[in-house]
Amino acid sequence: MLTALFLMIIGLLLLAIAYVAFPDQKTVAAIISIILYIGGFECDPGPLFFFMAVESFPPHVRSEALSFTNVVVWSFNILVTFGFPVLNDGVGAGPTFFMFA
């Protein structure tokens, strides 16, 4: 788990550094950092939420509780999706990725 989180952090930091240090030549660094982030996310924390949510609730309230937790997760996904362009326009791409790292 810690290795996957480490890969995610390295991917975001590499992306932020590429945007700050090399604003005109960031394509290769961006591709590598996105691959690192997605690879780290899909190895551990991505599917872990659903496994933890299923095991956390007793059987008689499981379906309602999983519905609620999915609504919360998707709400935060929407918040990040709509908040990212605002942050990107306000402070720039590099600092935005540093905030998410």
C-alpha cells in the first residue's frame, strides 16, 4: 500500500515540477508521471475503497450504506473535476498539482 501511495505522490510531484521548471517541454514528463500515478492508484487505493466499504457495514444496512458512500465518493470526484480548472486558472498548473500532491 505504501509503495502505491509513494508512486502516486512521485507522479504528482514529477508533474508539478515539469510544469514549473519546464513549461515548454513537459510532454514526456507528463506522460511518465500520469502513468506512475494511475499505476499506483490502480494497484492499491483505487479498488481498496470498495472492498473496505463492503466489509465495514453490517449486512442489514449494507446496500443503503454502500449507496451513500458511493454518493459521497462521486461528490468528491465532481468537486475535484470542477475545482481543478478553477485552481488551474487561478494559480497555474504547477502549483495546482503541488496542492493535489
